[in-house]
Amino acid sequence: MAKQMAIPFSLASDGSIATVSDPVQALTDRVRALVATLPTQRVMRSTFGVSTTDVVFDWDAVIATQQLDNMVRQAIAQWEPSAVVLSVQPVLTQDGRHVLSARVDISAGDPVASGISPQYTITVSANGEVGRSG
């Protein structure tokens, strides 16, 4: 099983760089980093991320939802092609008029090669919270 540096960066108990070998955790970490990063926040990768702040508290939740869906799908297609976006669902304010964040449900694009069940869903909020199901 391949190893990947843990995201966010951390050290293991022995002082080495923490790694992840679980393919589900690795994909979760990469997608969470992508969705929770704003473009221009990464040096030398200025287009990496999703401009979630462009739609947060937008005046029209319907348009903001469509924009958010497009932005997330484009970013994942460009930066994490091993993931398939199942849905992008906005988290709205109580009155339903403004977008607060997004839930992104994904699965592995190639379940056989990735070792991840195609029904396995990772939910990533724009604030970085991650949930799993499946």
C-alpha cells in the first residue's frame, strides 16, 4: 500500500513526518485540503483551491449554489482527478437565503486501483470538516 504525507502536515511520535497508507484517508486529506484552500494561498500553486468566499453570504443562494458546484467540480477535476464528485450541497443559513459552506460528496474515480469502494462517500465542508459514510 502506498504512503502519503499526512495532511495537515504533522510529525509522528518518533519525530518523522506523519504518513497515511489508508487510501480512503489519503483521498479525504487531499480533497479536504483542496476544498478548504482559497486560490493564491499556496505559493507556486496560485490556482490551487476553491474560492468558497466568493459565494459565502452571496445575495442569491440559487446562483451561489450553482457557482459553488461549478467551482468545486472544476477544482477537483483539475487537482484531484482520482476523485469523482457525487454531489455538492450548499449549507445555507436558517432562512435559506445565504450559503455558509459546502458539503462535497465524492468517491474514488477508479475504485479497483484506489482500493476504495465506489459507494464510499467522503463529505468535506468548506471549513475543513470531514465525514465518511459507506
